[in-house]
Amino acid sequence: MTELQKMGQKAKQASQVLAVAGRKKKTALLAIADALLDNKTAILTSNKTDLENGEKNGLTKSLLDRLRLTEERITGMAQGVRKVAEFDDPIGEIISGHIADNGMEIKKVRVPMGVIGIIFEARPNVTSDAAALCLMAGSAVILRGGKEAIHSNTAISDIMRKAVASVGLPEDCIQLIKDTSRQSSVELMQMSEYLDVLIPRGGAGLIKAVVENAKVPVIETGVGNCHAVVDKDADLEMAVNIIFNGKTQRPSVCNALETVLVHKDVAEKFLPMLKTKLDEKNVEIHGCDITRQILGDCVIPAGEYDWANEYLDYKIAVKVVSSLDEAIAHIRQYSTGHSEVIITENYSAQQKFIAQVDSSAVYVNASTRFTDGGEFGMGAEIGISTQKLHARGPMGLKELTSMKFIISGNGQIRQ
């Protein structure tokens, strides 16, 4: 039996305890939150090692930002765990029910998944987010982070395991794979005997690798090629602020804006306004021919790569379109189904955009940066699903559960 199989076996045993843990799960989460705050120094020390290694290995600024922990971010991690603890326990919730013609009572009830595997990249906060959500959803979790964050992830998972054990739950309801080789990743993807579902959280390469190699059911979390449409009836000042926030507030995340589509009727007025604002953060603009005619040679010519790319950096693609229909067609061709926004005061345009853009989150006059479980009132999230089966959009507690039917009768038999 391999080391990962042993972990799977322990997780299955722990999941049976968690499935009936009731209020003890909340107690464990509060213990985790306290432990994260009490051990800030140890976490930051481990994170410093990861950051130093990342700089030596040439990680980009955006990846280093994903990797970096601060006292404020650790406090945010603890607050996220506390937020999850405040939610009603989803396990046992009656989703629906009715009395059949033969008198049987048929109920659909929410139940744990069992054992959830999470593969993620260089964001150590995912370690606490994922563990907290899985625990509250009644499932054991096996975490496999990237090598860039191994010291941070190890420190955080060790702290959480001790906290869980301190309240009488099995520490193996949270496990971290410390072997960061490709072999361990592939083995986890194929542990169908132990995992009930596998969730990748990261870039396009990771998600593609999981989908191609997994023998375990997968919930895909999304690559975010997110778009903003500036309609001819847009409030242009509002549009500048929304795009600036969507691109620069944290460019390294999946709900950051990557492409702006501007109606030709407002392009000459709007694009200089936008460039002036983006210059505050030295955002590199990749644009179509019309964008370059308006803004000049400072704009890098945009091609197919730019329309399809998730920059995750201080870069943005800009295209001038002749109509809302052209903008929607562009989104249909290049969107990854994550988050899109239209800025317009025209109600008909708003409704057309909402109806015809098929992404997990569709905005009117607001930043795509809000596509987040915390912002949507779910507490921490496990990721943003861009697929349509089981879960779509930010995945919180309920999205991490399954269901079963409970049928109560008094001797009925089928004729």
C-alpha cells in the first residue's frame, strides 16, 4: 500500500466520524481559527522560506503575490474559517419531500460527499479555506498544494490538525500530501477507491491535467478570461472605475478582468479616460487596430493570443466593437465561462446581456472581483466552478455536499 493509499484509508475512516459529528464541527472550526491567529509567527516564517525560494526560482510578481502571506491575510484566513462556523450545518437538511400515492414518505436529504481531494497551486490560504469548508460539509479532505507553497501549507495543515484533534475529532479529517512530485499528483487523481470527488483549483494547465488524468469524478474550477463591455449608453466614469478595480485590485486571481470591449460610439472619448486611470498601475494595454489609432503606439498590437489569454498580470486586452451583438459574440468565442460585466444605463441592453451571456456570474454595472464565496455570502469558498453539472459559480458549503433519498413506509411492496 502506498503512502497516498494509507492517507486515503485514514480519510475514509475519519469521514465516517465527521458524517455524524454535528455541532462538534463548529467547535473544531473555531479552534482552527484561534490556532491560526496564535501561530501567525510560525506561519509567516514558513511562508518567508517559500517566498525566498520562489524569488530564486524566478516566480513572477503575480505568482509571488498569490504565495505571499501577511498578518492581515492570516487574520483574513481565520475570519473566513469563523464565517464558515457561523453557517447552519447543511448535513441533514431536507431539500424536498412528499407523500407518494401509496403512503410512503419520500425525502431528499443533504449528506456529505465523504472524502474530497483538492489539488491547488501557489495560494496557501486555500489550505485553510478548503479544510474549513470540507469539515463543515462533513467530509474529510486530502490536500495537495504546489511545491512553491509547501512550507506554508505544511505549517497551516499541521496547526489545523492539532486544533481538530484538541476538540475530539480525528486529525486525519485534514491531510496534506507533502510529496510535491508529479507522481503524487497523478496518483491522487486516480484514487477512485478512496476519493469521492476531486477539485482542482489553479490555472489552465493544472485543470487540463486533472481532467485528462483523473479516474475520480472532477468538479472543474475555472480559468478566468473575464470580460467587461462598455456599452454606448455607459456611464463612462463608472466604467473606468469598474475596469480599474477589476484589473488592478488583485490581478493574479481568476475573477480579475482580462478583456475590455468598447462600443465604437464612445471609444474616442472613453479609451483616453481608461488609459489615464490604468497608467496609475502601469497596466500594459494590448489593443486592436482602432484602439491603437486612438491611443497610439503605446498600445501593443493584440492578436488571437490576447483575446484567449488569462494574463493574471498588469496587462489587459482592449477591442473596439461595432455593437453589443459583436461584443456578445466575442465573449461567446473566447470566454472561459467565469465572470462577465456590462456597463450601461440602457435597460434593454442589460437584459440582452444577461440573457445571452452564458457564464457562471454575469454582472451589470459592478466589478467582476465580487465573484467570490465570501462576497456572495457563502463564507470561504472552494473555488469557482465553470461547468454546469452539480455546481456552478462560487462553491460553498452546500455545493460540497451530495444528497440521498430517505423513504419511510409501513409495509408497502411494489406490484
